[in-house]
Amino acid sequence: MEQHAALPPLRGRVQRAAPLAPFTWLRVGGPADWLVRPADPDDLLLLLRDLPPAMPLTVIGAASNLIVRDGGVRGLVVRLGGAFGRIELAGDALIAGGAALDAAVAEHAAAAGRAGLEFLCGIPGSIGGAVAMNAGAYGREVRDALLWAEIATPDGLVRATPAELALTYRHASLPARGVVVRAAFAAPAGDPAAITARMSQIRAAREATQPVRARTGGSTFKNPPGHKAWQLIDAAGCRGARLGGAEISTLHANFLLNTGGATAAELEGLGESVRARVLAHAGIALEWEIARIGEAG
């Protein structure tokens, strides 16, 4: 383990020129200048407090909805690990760490007979990312169940309500350099059979309509008001379009695939081509839902 001279003494793992592609679902992208995996919340708070303001900071979670560009990411990348993955019940609330997988939270709630979080089994990724983008699927969003989120900042730990986070469609207003470390969700008692049935229904729908076994980044573009992104993409003739190893899924036109050997530039380039064709066909500018970070190769 190396230590950057500008970083405080950390107990977690610090790695220089760290490959990021293996962490991402799309399996593309260059290295991070520095990758830090804090040992626990105290380690993360120390890092954020003492990190030089001029050093770029990027936070990644399960990297299920992320393209890392081929030139890699300058500055510091933070990724939360096992110490941030705890899931527990507290009265009628379920509290999950920022690194807990969305599907694991749904399963934990179901096993305890708690309702309202079934939709999370249809969202790839982790709780930190789900809060940061107000993730949603199958008729519900994080803001429908969130009670509060704890966020590590350079000034300490902050607990914010959904109103304070100003949650809107695929967006949350986090404090500057804020990292979601825990979140509490309403989890009232429910009918175990109905909870299990709803999760089975969601999983079956995903399996039938999305390329869940491919290298993908989830939904590529946000749904514009009054429209479905996949329908706009399909109408513009982009289903199955390719650029190198990148492809628009033939099963669901709002999914971008790495069919093997794609570069980040090919994936992003194909996405931009789709945006241009939809704009020309329908006059609607699609917005990326997949986050894109780093520099071109």
C-alpha cells in the first residue's frame, strides 16, 4: 500500500494507478491516480477533512451505472467497502450502509416481512448511489421510502432528510464532497407472501425485458417528461446499432452493451450517436443517466 504525501494517515487501502475497469459493470476505462477504500466512517471523515481542496475527488459505488473513460480519472477516487455494507432493522425502519447492494436490502426487508422496499430488487447498484441519484424502478423511487441519509462531509457527518436533499427525478442535492454512508428507509410490517410475490414479479419482468446477463450499465438515458427513452431510441432506428464492441441492446433499446472488447470511447460515442439521431427524429434531447467520469484516452 502506498500513501500519497497529501493524504492523511489512513487505515484503509490506498492504491496508486489503480485499475477501475474491473469494478464497473461495463468493464471499461483507465486507472485512477489514487484509489482509497476507507476502513470505516471515521477513516472516511478523516480523509474528507484533510484532503487538499485542490485535489479532485470522485466517489464510485457498485459502478453499475458508470462509464470510466479510457484515460482514467485524475485525483482521488473513493470506493466504500464491507464496513459500509451493514443492514439492520430499527423499529419500523431499515438502515443500510452506503455500500449495501440494493437487491440485498430488498431481500433483507423481505426476510423480515417488511414492505415497501421490493422495488430495490430491480435496481442494480448500491444504496449510496441509489440515494445520490434518487434511483427508482417499477413505480417507486428512493424518495418514496427514504427517512434520512447520513452523509460524510469535510465538516463532519450530516444527517439529511429527503426534503433537505431536494430529491427529484434521478437527482439529489448532496453537500459538496459529500459521501452517503448510511440511509434509513420506512419499512412497515407487511404480508410476507405479497412481498415475495412482488419481488418475484419484478425479477421476472427484468429477466424478460432487460439484458441482465450482459455487460451493461443499466438505463442509459433518463426518460424525458412524457416519454420513454427506449421508445424514442427505437423510433429513431437505433435498436441494435453498433460502434466497435459497443451495441444498443436488441432486447431493450435503452441499454448500452459491451459485447466484448469495447472501449469507453466506443460506448460513449455510440450513446452520443443515439442522442443525435433521437434529436433529429423527435426533436428531443436525451439526457444521460449513466454517469461518465474521467478523461478520454
